[in-house]
Amino acid sequence: SDSVYSGILLASVSNSTVSNNTIIRTGVYGGGTNGWNAYGITATNLNNQTPSSDIMIQGNTIDTVPTWHGLDTHGGIRISFLNNTIRGARRGIFITESYGVGAVDSKTDKNDITAPTSLQISACQAIQDGRPTNYCPDIRGISIYNGTGSISNNVGHNYPTGSWWNPVSGASGYTFSGNV
């Protein structure tokens, strides 16, 4: 709880599992040192080295990441987000490229994602000195920026119309099924 940047960060890691962890209040205190970037769990690369690959992230609970992402592929390859609970993250799940490498063959299945409350959005605005006023309320359950993969059987709660999932760019390499 109360980590500045990331609850769990995998940097150039492969063939690993992250399961059954509880991560609370990431980036709420001291997040300004990282431009308010904060992650519940992210699989990335270390200083432009090999991206993380073949990672299973399952059964975790991420609660309150008001300025950034609950779960993030961050350019990882074959990253699976399965059966996680994410509450109060500006972006519940972000599937993205990093350093020009797309999120290749990602799998997002059976996650339960709840939008930030109005109180959490207000708290985000209070700590977002200098950010546009529309930044904190711009919430998404699942955001995609390039790559390939499947997004299925996820459930979103309390998202405004049009905010449950958002294909920012490059969503043509994904299959979608059974999301509510």
C-alpha cells in the first residue's frame, strides 16, 4: 500500500506469474516525482532492453490508482490479465506498446473493473497540479494502444456511456467477446 510509482513492476522479466496480491493506493502520495504516472501492476522493459514476456497476472486486487493504470502491459509480449479485480484506477487496464514494441498476443479475460468514484476523481484533481481539468474524469475500463490479443468476459461497473473500453489506436489486431 501507498507506493509512489508501482505496486509491482516487472522489468525485462519472462516466464513468470504474479498472483493473489493486494495493491492499495498507488501514486496517491509522492506521485508528482513521476509526473503522476502510477501502476498497480505493470510488465515493461528495463532501459530499452528486452520487453517482459510470457507473464500471467491473475487473481490480484488493485484498489485506488487515481492518476494512471491499474494493470498495464507496457509493451510486454504475451501478457495475460486473468481474474483480477481493479477498483478506482483512472484506466483499469491499459494494453499498450512501449519503446515501439506493441503489446503482442495479450490476453485480458474475466477481470472485474470498477470506475473511480466521484470522490476518487475529486482527489485526483486535487493532486493533479497543472493538469487539464478534464484529465481525471477521463476514465476508461480498458484502453488499447496498438498490438494484438483477445479481450473477453470482462465486467465493468459504473462507467459513463462510452468509457467502458476505448480503442485509442490500433485495436484492429484484437478479438472481443463476452464483455459486459
